[in-house]
Amino acid sequence: MAEKPDNITWWNERTDVESFYGAMDLFLFTSRGNSNDKETMPLVIREAISHQIPILIYNLPVYLNYFNKFKSINYLEFDNFDNNCELIKSQLSDNPVVKHHDEVFVISTYPATDSIIDTTLDCVKAVQANGYKVILTSHIPIPEVLQNQADYCLVDKNNILTKHTFYTNFYWNSDQYNVNLNLRGEGNDVYHGPAVYTNYHNGAGLAYQLGFDRAYFLNYDYVLRDGKGIQNISQILNKKDYYFGKHHPSEGDALYTYFFAANLNKFIHKLYPVITGEGYDLLMEIYGSESNGLENLFHHIFKNEGSIYREEESVFESKTKETFDHRDFSRVEYFTILSTNLPNHFAPYFYISNSKDSRTVYYKVYKDSELIIERTLNIDQKYSFWDLLKFDGEYEIEFVIQDEHTTETKTFKVDQEYFNNLPQNGVFEWKGEIPKPKIKLMHLVTEPDTNEKEIRSIESVTEFCELTGIEYEQRINKIWTELPPVDTCNRPEDVQEVPGYYKLAPGHYGCYLAHTNALLAEDNKDYDYILIFEGDVIVDSPFNELRQSLDRFSRLARENDQDIIGFGNPFKNRNLNGPKIEDIYTNVTPFIPAQSYLINNDKVDYIQDKIKNTPWDAFDMWVCNVAQLKVGTAEKIYTKHIPGFSIIEQEFKGMDENSPEIYTTK
């Protein structure tokens, strides 16, 4: 091989021989054999025949004229080198003759906006400037300006859509934020594949009926700028039936469909007519494709075709850039509401992928029926929009997408149930500084200057608040000594002056008032969540651990619709009515003791309404039996009672046999 010419490449042994056959313009087999080593029936010749490649060989006696019946085979002359060279040149002509009157462009469009109409018009004009006729296909009415320009127009009002079976997520990353959008939330997985499929199917049928032999199939956002590339493909189609570019997306092998070419007498028999999304999706089963993606389907539809020219992906993309000016109207756009990594916030979001656009988006936000945000967004290119809103009421988010011809409105109602289910739409991750939640701790005391338990509790709780940035509010409550009201009691028959088993004494009513008066505080809604600590409680865990856990409890309460999260009461010997989520047992009864707990901002109104409209009881029993609040309980006990005299029970309380773990030994 020392004298090998520079224009020859030695490929060694390969396992992808079909790729080489697919790239051949001519199969030249010059072997003649000799008296001691005769050719018999070379396998490579038969393989070349199966790929329908033009073939030049010597008609050796050993063949017994077997190859005469194949139209793709011509014979070299044994003793005429010059004629053989001319024969080879004729097969590899550098100046192909293109019969434009036999060829047509089928352009698929969706002329819904000014920018799409303008781009389609440029596409049609560029093709016609190179001498080709144009069939314009659409699933919506074609504007008059395009009708006047195109040679033929075909409108199929049956705009078939489906859901993509493979792609379920969209990702967007930037320096400020990341988006992980679930396409199946809010119907963002609508797929236009069957609409494009039928545009090409319809256009091919019309082209064949009009007498065209060959068609180039093109998406409207590819504007022809170099006709030589089309002439080269025409030459390929003199020898092959189809021209495609290979593609290798995530779901499996594919063929590009924004541009391809075919001889119509073959192509019109390859595509089944479909009239519904279900019928289109059935093609997956018929052809065994990995997804219902059009490009993946085309690979399987044409994979067994021998007379097909498959351009390697990198080569195809390079030639496409040389031949076309891509305006990029992928029509990929998503409108949704996303959960966020900011506590108690949500993110209205939309993404439009077109590199050129001509629409206006009117963005409005209503909170409790009052318009609070109104913005006008002019979309002239690829656009990613987001907003961050604190969830502290009922919201309605409205996007009105408008141009000269169309108006579309997308509305999202964000109430408590919708907010709780936002993770199913996806996540907006803010990379900037995350604002710390605003928290208030209300400490319920009676004799803060003289009661030893309360003095010790105040020292512990105020230190915890100072070190963690939580606002501390001390609430001094009256020690109730007279008979509690009977007419407003849930169990009037159990009201008496002294404590007893399941009886209601003055101390129970005073405790109920201390809790409910704190919960009725007007400024509670100014905080992301509030904390209630009784006056004989200390923090019995590392301060930072409890502080971090409180944010987690707040999040879990929102995600699982819990009204209260207790973190100083045991879960053992309780009714665990709901599942355990992370370290929270949900829907626990009874709520005993109610010595420290958390309530989120979004539950304040609901609980205040319960207080105002229900009879009183011992507070822990009121929570579960009267108000029927949903209570979550932390697996770990973070706060504990100080043993000592109980104002409610009028006796010493500490390390009792029922729940000794709720008392501190420090």
C-alpha cells in the first residue's frame, strides 16, 4: 500500500458495511480472477444489488450471464480502458441535469402569527427562485398573501395532536435559576408530530396526482439559499428512492424530518393515512418504534428500505447549514406554575423557543380577586419568563398571548389545593439568596417574674430565639380561678370547680384562652409561620437542629395539608391515622400535650374561624375533637416540660408513667 493514491482511504475490517453501501454513488468491481483463482459469485456484488447502487463489473464467463437481469448493473470492457473511464465518468457526472418540472417542494407550515407568515413567504420565494414549484400544506387557513405566492395550497382542517410518549421533562439552566418542568403537568406535553406527518402525507399525495416524480419535504422555517445542495440530492435520487439525514436522539435511532427527499412513486405507498391521534400512536405498534416521535417513527418506517441514502448526522447537519438559512420556529412553548425552593412561594413561568416571534403576552396576577400585577411582554425571539410570588391568599394567574390574527388565554387558579400539588408541575430553583422565613414565637406565661418554672423556661426560649433570629413575644395570661362558662362549653356537664378525670376546671379554661387568644392575634398572618410554646417548656435539643427542623416541618405541613405540627409530644400510644412523611407522623390523635407546635400562615384564617365558631374544651381535646384539626407529630421530641406544680391539674406533674419522655431531667 506504499503507492496508494491520496484520494483512497483504507478502512480495514468493519462491522457497519451497510453505512458504506448507503454512501456509495457507484459500486466498481474490477476483479477478473485468473486461471488459478477464479471469481465465483461474489457476495459484495449481491449486497450492492440489494442496496440498488449503480454497479460496474466485468461479465466474467463464470457468471453465466447471471447479472444480465439486473437494471443497476452495467459491464466494463475487457480491452478498452478509455471506454471504461468514460463509463465510470457517466455514472459520476459532475454536472447533473435537474428536471425542475418533474420536481416539487412540499412545505409544511402553520401560519398562525405574523412572523410565521413572513418566514413561510420567504421560504416559498426562495424555493421558487431556484426554479421549483411549491405545494404549501397546513392545518389552519392559509392567508391570502401565501396563497397568492405558492403554486398550490392544501389545507386539512383536521389538526391532529397527541401526547409525546418519550419526552416528559423540560430543563432550563441559567446563572440565576434552574427549571425542571414536568411536561405532563398543565398539558405541556402536546405533540404536533401527527400534524406534520399528515402535512407531508397530504402534500405527497397531491404532488403525485399532479404528475411530479420527486418531492423535497421541508419545514417552513428553513429558507433555501444554495440550490446546488438540492441538485446534488436530485442526483442521488436518480439512483436511490429516498434521501434522509440520520439522527440519534435519546429515544433511539431516527431520521431528520425537517428536510428529506423522495421519489413519489415509492413514498406515497410508505405512509399510512391517519385521521386521529390514536391512529397516529398506533404506528408505534405497527412499526415497532421506541416512541411516537415523528423522526423515530420514520427510522422504523424506512429501516428496511434498500434504496435509501442515509446521510451521516454530522454531514447532514453541515450540508443543511450550507443549503438553508434556519429561522428556528420549533413551536415549542410551555406555560405553567411551578413549585420553588423558596418556602411558601410559587413561580408563574413560560418558555417560548422560537428564534423569531411577533406576539405580545399580557401577564396579570389577581390576589383575592384584586389585580396586583399587570405587565406587557413583547416577544420577538426566544423568551424565558418567570416570577416569584408569595402564597398568602387565593391567586389567579392569566397569560393572554396575542398577535394581529389570534388571541389565546391561559388561566391558572392557585388555591391551597393547587399550591399543595405544585411539585407535579415541576420545580423552579432560585440560585440567589433565599430570604429567611419570618417567624414569631408566642410564649404563654402567667407569672414570669415569680414562677420558677416559667423563669427557667423564659431563659431557654429567649436564648433560642436570639440565636436563631426568631421574633419572641411573651404573652402573660390570667390564672383563671372562677367556674368556667358552661353555655359555651363543648361538654357543659363536665364543668366543675376542681380538676377531675376528664373534667373541666378553671385551669383548663385558662389554658384554652391562653392558646386561642395567641392564635387570634391580628398580626399572625404577617409571618410565614408561628410557634406556640407553653410557659413551662424548654428547648431540649441543639438550637440549630430545631431551627432547621422547623422549616422542614413548615414545608411538610404545606405539602401534606397538616394544620398543626407538634414537636414536643410523643407519637407512641397515639392513633397514627396517616402515613409517616420523612420524620412527621400525619393525622395523629389525640394531640397531647399541646406544649409546643407550629402553624403555617395559610392555616391562620382557618383556625381563627374555628375558634370563633366552635365551643371551648380543654385545648388539646378542642384541637382534635371539636375543631378536628389535622395534626402532625414529629418523630423526635425537641422541647420538654419542666417538672413541677401544674396550674391546670393543681398537683405536681413530672415523669408520670404515661409519657415520661416529655419531661426534662436537666
